[in-house]
Amino acid sequence: MNQALMEILVTDLTLDPHQLRPQARLEDAGLDSLALVELGLLLHERSGVQIGEDVLSSATTLGALDQLVEELLAGR
């Protein structure tokens, strides 16, 4: 998993790192809609890339979220 994403999920959003498996559904890992909004804001703050909650919520698993974030950061 992307190190920046992992750091935000564990440090800033205080998610349990043991729940952060690629196949875990976002809700099962603790990412509700409010957490996705905060994640988008933190990613924008740290990378300069604007990622809306609607885009982030299109990923259904952490693996898909990781891939989505990687693609968006690569295209900065």
C-alpha cells in the first residue's frame, strides 16, 4: 500500500493497521463517508492533488483505493 496513504489512514484517521488489508471493504476498515472527506482533504494538503469524496468512494476495497490514489498521484 502507498506509504503516504497508509500514514494518513493510521496516523491521521487512527484506523487499526491490522484492518488495512487490500481486500477489506472501506466500511469494514473504518472508512465512512466523513473519513473519506477527511482523507481527500489530507491528500490534497500533502500532495496538492484534489480528490473528491465521490471519487474516493468509487473504490470498494482498500486495494482499489490504493490503486486509485496511486494513479491520481502519478498524474499530478
